[in-house]
Amino acid sequence: MGTQQRIVSGMRPTGKLHIGHYHGVLENWIKIQDSFDCFFFVADWHSLTTEYDNTAGIRTSIHEMVLDWIGFGLDPAKSVIFRQSLVPHHSELNLILSMITPVSWLERNPTYKEMLDNLAAKDLSTFGFLGYPVLMAADIILYKATRVPVGHDQLPHLEITREIARRFNYLYGNVFPEPEAFLTETPKLLGLDGRKMSKSYGNSIYLSDTAEETTKKVLSMMTDPARIRRSDPGDPDVCVAFNLHRIYVPQEKLDEIIPACRNAAIGCVECKKILAECMNERLAPCRSKRAELATRPDFVNDLLQDGSRRASEISDAVMTEVREALKI
């Protein structure tokens, strides 16, 4: 494993995972766990950057999220899976890096400005929110990651991490590699109402939903807004539900549905029933495994304790290097 490139990535426990999380992040993790030395963590400290006044559900979210991870294919035998707050070296390195990171680097972060606009109703004038890229950098370079899975929109985050690592090395000696981007495909999944799938919009299909819940949600999805009557021709390219057809329905079936929709030979309800059936068929094995894991009360805690111990062993050696470089 020592010759493998190392990947580090995390996910904030801010609520139940939906299929957008699966296809945007988790599916990529599952694909790369066989080829890289992977560290995947529950970013519970990061959840405090925006949810500092709403912490009651964090423990439940952690438990449910890890069940989703393992149920849907992440393998603790292939990766180190841990909880950020159980590895104190994250906060120690975060403190050290905060001493050398110019505030101007943080203020120019485009995501910082975007989140301030999107969450205008929240008071985000906090040190933790401004400095979350520093904590993110600590999370990554603490394990000397060489690659970080990101989409194109997350490249500015990674560039700040690279700049912080570069500055540390310039000041104290070459300790950290500058991690490269591992670009991943992140399909934009629309929610039931045509907006981006999001817990806050109440328009999501969750990984933990039952087959019945999934079918009910799919049948409620928006379709082609111009198709008012059953006899009207439809346009799959503007149909919200068809956004999911392209992911879950086999190509040979799509080849039948597309012309049938355009010619009004199939109605929206029938079309959505096909989608629900295909989704439930594909998700069933993972949901079954998740349900079995949920019957084991100590499973998640034991897994995170073991993974956090393994992560601590690696990070302890790195922090020894850091302290020696700092002469402290």
C-alpha cells in the first residue's frame, strides 16, 4: 500500500444522504477504493461551520451516513473510514496552519462568497466559517494525500490547500506533498420539483427510503411542463423525471421510451412507473445490506473507533515531523 497514491476525502453529516450524494460522491469513492490508499472521514467538525446552532441531530446523522456508506459499497477492509473529531491531530494541524494562512486567501475563496449569499439568513460572520478552508487543508495534508477527488467547481478549494502546504514547506522545510486533483464526474441530479436535489428543499429521494417511498416520490415528480394532456407529445430533454431515467433505466428501454414519449405513445405516469421499478431494482441489494447493518447497534461505533485508531497512527507520525520542522 505504501507505493499507492493516497486519497483523502470527507463528507459533512448534516442530514440523510440522497441519491445525489451517492452519484456525486459516494459512487466515486467506491470506484477508487480498489486502486488507491484511501482515507474517508465523517467531517463532523466541518458540519459546525454552518450548523453551529443546530447540533442536536449530528450524532444521528453520523450513524445514518455511515450505514449508507457501507450499505452502498464502501468497504472498511479496503479504506480507512474514520470520524474527524476522534483524531485530535486534525485540530492541532488546523491551529498551526491558521498561524501561517493570510486572511486574504480565505476572503477571495469564491465558495465563501457564494455560501454567504446562499445562506444570507444565517449569521456566518464566524472565525470558523471564514477559516474552514484551513481545516480542510489540515484534513488533507495530515495524511500526506497525493490526490483529492473533486469536481471542477471544487478546484478553488484544493488550490487553497496546495498554497497552504507550499507556504508551510517554504517556511519550515519540505514536509507535505501538494495534492493534485483527481477530477470526478458529478452528474447534476434534479429533485422532485425540478430544482437541485437538496434536503432543505424537501425534494430528495434518500438512500434509506423504502421501495414504496421511492415509488411514491417518483410518481410525484415533475415532467415536461408543456405536456398537459396524455395525447400531447413530450420532450424527454426538458422532462425532470427523465433526468433520472438516464441513470437508472437500461439503454435498450430508453431507446423505446424516447420515441414513444415524443409521439405520445406513452404517458408520463406509465413512464414514471418504469423509472420507479428500475430504481428500486438497482437500489434493492444496497438497501437490504443497509437494513441488515442497522440491526447491529454497535456496528457504526466500532467501525469508526477502529478507523479513527488507524488514522491516528498515521497522523501521529506526520505530526511528529511537523513539530520537528517547527522546532516545538
